[in-house]
Amino acid sequence: MKLEAYRYTNPGGCSENQDSSDFRMEADRGLFLLADGLGGHRDGARASALVVQALLTAWEEDWSGDSGPEGPLAALLLERTLEANDLLLEARERGSSGRSTALALAVAGNRAAWVHVGDSRLYRISQGQICHATRDHSVTYKKYLAGEIGRNELNVDEDRSSLLRVVGDKTRCIPQTGGGEVRPGDAFLLCSDGLWSVLYDEEILIDCLKADSPRAWAELLLLRALPRLGADADNLTLLTVFLTETGHKEGPLWPYCGAPSA
């Protein structure tokens, strides 16, 4: 198994980019991170950077063992997320108001695990289908689960920015983990709400099936997203990840293997 990845960020219509992201890869092992500092908080950029730095320390840890939702790798990501929460709480005692979302994906061989808090999303493409590996911790997503709104309203609902879980809060940092088996042909997209709010699931899937590399997939997504951004658009960040045997796809309809396990 080989990993390929591409990262892009854009401040949108904002004067400051409060998104932070990073990744590490070697052979069939990779760690992919994204955090979105909450808008309206002057220290959002520093908060998201701190979250990514805290999660990045997981790269040096032991990744052996099962990587299911309750496995050691998921537990490690959970622990690092809670440590980031403690660091932000300490910063708040010094006068900072920063809070952030958190999203981390770890892939090791045929295993993957992830953790998230807030509304930064992880999508998984497998067997030619797309699924939400994470569920937004927002009022809007709660309304969707209750049947009050449809899936196409998730991106435009007035309550989508009202988060129920965040990093940097004593009671609302409640990370959610997931994971399971992955195979060559699977692909992942990590993104902040600045991207997913202007794209439909079907568009994300179609562009993935067309692309022969993570960069090509990202560029196709940006061709759709950037023209849709208004003058007051939010920060936009994405990481695209391909899991391959040969390091490249065989064509636009290259088959995907493995079932979503989120």
C-alpha cells in the first residue's frame, strides 16, 4: 500500500486564515490533520495551530495494534485531542478566547483511525461510493438526524455554524472516533466548512473518480468551489489522500475497494 496526499488552503474573503493543517507520510503510514479556529474569536488562528501541533505528536508514538474505533490508534488520537483541549483551556486562563475544531486521520497499512470534534469533515470514497466518515457536531446536523431538514440543506441551514462540540471548552470537547480496514483504491478528503458548504457529495465523488492523483482531485474540487465563494467567504482548507498499490490510478474509473466503516 502507498499513500499520496495533497494540501491546499485559502483565506477566502477573510483577512486572516484561521484554518491550520499538516500531514506526515512514509511508505504505507500517514497522519493527516486539520483544525478550523472558530470565527469571531481573535485567537482562532493560534488555537487551530495549537490543535494541529498537539495532534502531530502522535506521529512519533507506537501505532501497533488494531485501529478500529476503539483500538489503540484511535485511542492515541483521542488522547492527543484531549491534550489539545487542556492546552487551549490553559491559554484561556491567560486571556485567550481561542477555540477550534479538530480532525485527524491516521493510516497504517490496511488500517485507519480518525478522531474529530466540530464540523471539519472527513469523507471516504470506497467502491465508487462516498460516505461521511464523520458527522458534524452542529445544531444543523442534529436537525438533519431528527428529520427536520434534508441532506441538501446541511450546507445552507442557518444553524450550521452553531457547534455543539469544540476544542477549548471544559464541557464541549467530546471527541468522536472511528476507523477500520482500508484497501488500495480508497480515498479520503479532509476539509473545513469553507469547502464542504459550497459542494455536494455527488460532486466530490465525481471529481475523485475523474482524478489520477490527490492534487488533480483537489484541483477539480477547487474549480467548482472557488467561483462559488462570496466576498465574505470563510477560510477554505482541504487535504486529499489516495491509497494505492502502484502510486497512481489506472484511469478515471479506477475501481475502489473496501466498505466504509464509519
